[in-house]
Amino acid sequence: MQTLGNIDLLEHGNKIGFLASRKYTAAAVLNSFDWALAQKKLGKCIVSGFHSPLEQNIIKFFLNGDYPVIVVLSRSLY
């Protein structure tokens, strides 16, 4: 396994995964951001590949502040 960044996040006790389809409704977007805000308040670390458009919007939301995020790539690091 290769890592880049803060590997202490792997020891974070409150991790939760986020996966989203490439096809989604407007209601799914609103629900996802409500969910993301709730996870942020709970201090959970989000784990995802952040490949789909909705996942990419969610990571932008989390990276807008100091928030723990683990990105799992489906390929090797460059």
C-alpha cells in the first residue's frame, strides 16, 4: 500500500465511507450535502474514491475547511 499525506488519519476512530452513483437526482444532491454537514459536525473522517461528480462536489465541501478526508485511489500514486 502506498500513502501520501497525513497517515495518522488511518487511525482516526470515526471513519465513514461515501459512495455515489454517476446518475443522481437533485434531491440526492441536497440529501448528500445535508448528510455531509451532519458528518462534519460529528467529527467523522470521510473515506471515498471521489470519482463520481457528486463525490467530487462533496470532497470540495470538505476541503473548504480543516476536515479529515481519506481519498482511496483505484490506481497507483504518480
